[in-house]
Amino acid sequence: MKNLMSKLSNLPMGVSVIPIALILVLWTNLGSAPILDQSIVASKYIAVILAGLIMMTWYFVHSFKKGALSFLKTPFTLPMALLGGITLISLFANNQYPVESLLNIGGVMLALAIIVLNGSLLVKHQTNSTAKILNVLGFSSAALLVTSLLQQFGVGPSLLLNKLLGLNLPNNALFSLSGSTLVSLQIALVAAVGFSTKVVQAKKAKLWESVVLAVSAISIVYYGWLLLPGKATTPVILSPTASWSVAINSLRSLKTALLGVGPDNYLQAYNLNKPAWINNSEYWNVQFSQGANVPLSIVVSLGIFGLIAWALLVVNTLKQTKSVTSQTKPVHMMMLATLAIQLFMPLNIVLLTIQAVLMVFWVAGEKEKFAVYSLNLKGVLAKNKFLASKSTIIIRALLGLLAVGSLSLVALLGVATYSSHLMYLSSKAATNNDFVLAYSLQQRAIKLNPYLDGNRRKYAVTNIFIAAAISQKADLSEDDKKQFAQLIQQSIRESKASILLDGKDVANWQLAAQVYQTLIGVAENSEEWSASAYAEAIKLAPNNPELRLVLGGVLFNAKQYEDALKFFEQAAVLKPNYANAYYNGANTLKMLRRFDEAKLAYQKTLILLQPDSEDYLKAADELQELEKIAKEAIDKKSPEATNTLPDVNPVESVTPEVEAPPVENTKKSTDATPSAKVVPTE
């Protein structure tokens, strides 16, 4: 270990911080590893976390060399230390198995805090640091504009990736290397602020600066046009009013008020505290993973302490406006721009990374103004005679272990990355209907990283698909029957494992309910287990009308018509324009022989449907049939007339689908338009 630490201590750490930071900005702006599950977002997360781990390793090596723990006191030290500390506490306080959060936004926020704190200490004073970060942002902005325009005409990067890797990326403006059009706009705005500040200071513009300013102006206009309402690239953002409602309701518990629900758990808070009035909007079935802006996201995810840390960062940055030097003023103005954008836009990894790197570059330009404080470990140990004699060995062993521990985390990140690659391959196999290969790849991925509930859900679904394929055989052998039973049990076990990993995630309970729903008629008590799982999901998302609709369908199939009707009625109360709820309620009332009420429910269904749709015609035919049956029952006054009722089944048997990778901020439902046909949840 001593030799390893000696070699590491000889690395030019102070010089290397700048290129690593620049590469990180370039990658988060333009990079994508299309060989990972959720490729664009995942590759950016991994890059940031890796950079943070490298910076932490170098910090311990630096400390090993000096025999002391040091920190640089800058305007960003306290707010970033608080933000990192609150993130760590909230992450472990709200997740029994925090691995998934550590690989997502939770790990990113910790890594960025490390980059700012350790990078600021390790970086050397550089007079040309501002020019470097400006050039990287200018290049990123120009590259994004070019690739976005190519995407607009169907000849962008996605076309090449699809051909080379057999992907199915959208070959239009929906695909962006930054992650979204909205993020590309933010990069262009930050670059424009930086270059504008530099040009105003110099009172003249060089050729490159003029080019970047022109590109930024074109980018802002172009992206603004793409973001106009009604376009495919228009972002779906939770309204400030709804975000405020979610935040206020999250503050009702002392724990969540102080520490939040966890850095990666905004979606859970949204499902639990979703305002009922959203069900009347166009985005009633969108599940939002971020608030309308960063403060409203942070107060839910990290609580009041997290919001205080962010506010302190804003205040300390503003305080530097008068004392900032002309050399670092463009960087300072870009930092203010990132904070201003966060007041109006949802949190995203790209802007967070740019913001953190700007802090490091600001310090690099003004480092001589700040003092370094150190804790001399040898002096601490000197207070004890026995420890004093072995202080050098103890210090080197302690710091060496910490550095090796950081390197071990890098190795674990590599394992998690490979697991993500295997899940990506399994998704490709599933797309090609090769579920046996998907099964094998998912099994390997879960063995490498067993703590991701999303992977467990996919594996459970794959088991169901293979079991369904086996059940379609004309003659089942004993081996087929044995394999069928094994796959069924495995799907149940994996759905339970996902709940164990994260019992607050509605998707895990939905998956368990759907697994049991597919086993109705095959496994005993499947109806009860499915209904029970849907009931648990409803507790976690009380204002979700679709969950009540599907639970009503399960109860209907079990011929528990009175109970089913209650849930259909509740769905209609939560969403008064929900055609599915009235349609299924009408069918249930028909089975209960409450013809007048059924007629009224059918009529409400027809009002909510497009007159030229197939669903409208279907509901209209059933209304005519109902009127005919009701009339015969009245005319003949014979109870036998009601025996001619058809056996109505309002809920199709659910075959769970392999989940597509979720987008970064939102997840849209495929059932945005009311339909007279029950659409199973994902």
C-alpha cells in the first residue's frame, strides 16, 4: 500500500483538476454511451459520480502526502458541504437499500459536492481558467445546435447510432445529446451570458467570441421555437401551483420537513401528495419526478435543511458580485445565470454539473484570496504518548485505507455500469422477442447488482412472458410443466423482491398486482393477492384514478360487483371526465340489474367520447342492447329476461410489458385520451 500511495502522490493533482472538469462538462453536455440501460441519462450520471470518486481519492492521497486533512475556505465551502451532508443523511434516512439512489441523482449531488470542495483545494491558481471553461461551453453550444438541426432533418447522431448499434432512437428533434431541448437551451443561455460579459469587458469581440454569440442567439431562438406549446418537443413540467401543493404536503411530517423524502424520491412524494385537480388536466396521468423548479424540488427531496443550503449558495454567490475580479467575472456571471435558471426550471444533471465546475474555475482564478485550513493529524496523535510514537504509521494507514476505499468504490461503480450494460442488451433482446436471451442477461445483471428494484421488475415480467409462451404449447411435457411452475414462482419472488427493495414505489406494487392478475385462473387466490397489491398501490397514490379503475376490474372479474362498483365510482369522482370509469361502472350496474343507473352511466360515457371513435360506437351499441333488455324485463315482468345478459368483462387480461427506459423528468401515459376500453397500467 505504501508503494501505491507513493506513486499516486507523485501525480500532478493540482494540474489535473482542470482537464477532468472540462472533460466532465463536455461529456454531460454532449456525451452518451448507447450501450447502457437508459443510455443518455445513465452515462452522464456515471461520469459525474466517477469524477467525484477520482477527486475524493486524490484528496486522500494529497492528505497522505501532507499528513493533514485540509480544506479551502471559499464562499462555496459551507453551502456545498451542507448540501452534500444533507444529501447523504437524507439518502440513508429514506432508503433501506440506497444503492439505486447512489447511482442516480443522490450520488450525483454527493459527487458534485466533492468536486467543488476537493477540486477547489487541489486546483492551482490559473489566470487562464476562465478562457478554458468559456471555450468548452461555446463549443458545446455550437455542437448541440448543429446536431439538433441535423436531427430536425432526420440525419443527426441518432441515425448513425441506430445503424451502428441497432437502436431505435427517435430520428428527429426529440433526440438530443444533452438529454432534451430544454437542457440545450439552458447551455446556450449560460454560454451567451459568459461570452457577452467578456465582450462587454473588453469592449470588442474576437472572431471566436462573435461566432459563439451568434450561435447562442440562433440556438436560443431555435430551441425556443421547439419548446412552443403543441410541438412534440414541448416539455411537460409540473406546474408551480401543483409543485407548491406537493411541497406543502411533504412538510407535514417532521422527518420529511427537515430531511425530505430522499434525493431520488420526488416521484414517490408526488404520487402520495398529488393534488386531485390535476386529474382534470391534460397531464393527469404523467408521473413527475421533479418539481417546477429547483427550490421546490429540493425542499421535497432534501427538506428545509437542503433548501437552506441551496439558498446559502445563492446568497454567497450574490455577495461576490462587487468584489469579483475582471478575470473571473464571466465565470461569476455564468454562475448567477445557472442559479437564475434553477429558479424557473426543473433540476437537471447537466446544469448542476456546469454550476459545480464553474465554482472550481472561479476559485482557480482567485485562489490566492482564500486561506487553507488544516487539521494536523500528527499533532492530534501527539497528545497520547503511545500513539505519538506511531503517528506516522497510523496516519498513513488511515489515509491510505480511505484512498483505497475510494478506489474500491470506483471498482463497484464499474460493476454497476456493466450490470447496466447487460440490462441494455436484455432490452434489445426483448425488443426482438428473444425472451430467453433477455432472461439470461437480466439474471446476470441482477447477480452483479441485486439492489435495483427496476431491474427486478423487468426480470419478473420476462419470467411471465416465457411462462406464457410455454403455456401456449399444444402438448405440455413434464419438463414444460415444471419449468412453467418455476417461472411463475420466480416472477412472484422477483416482484416481492422489488417491494422489499423499495416498498414506497407504486410501480413495484403495480407490478406485483399485475403478476397475480396474469395468474388468475392458474394459481389459487390470485384475485385476492392482486386486489391486495392494488390496494397497497392506492395507499401510495391515493389520487390516482387509474389504480382504482384496474382494482375495480379485478373485483369485477371475481364477480364482486358491489365492491367493483365502489372503485369505479371513486375513479369517476377523482376524474370526472374519465370515460373508462363510467363505462365500467355501467357494465357493473348492468350485472347488478340496476338498469336505470347503468343507462345514465352509458350516456355519460358517450358524452366524453368522440362521436366518430370505435369506442363511441361500441358504447352506443351496448346502451341500445341495455335499453332493449330493460324494456323486455319491464314488458314481460319476468325475472328470466335478465338472464339474457351477456357475460361482460370490462378489464382485459393484463400481460405486463417490458418497461421502456423512463425519461429524465416525466413519464407520459399512453392513455391520455379517455377510452371506453380499459387500458391496463404499465
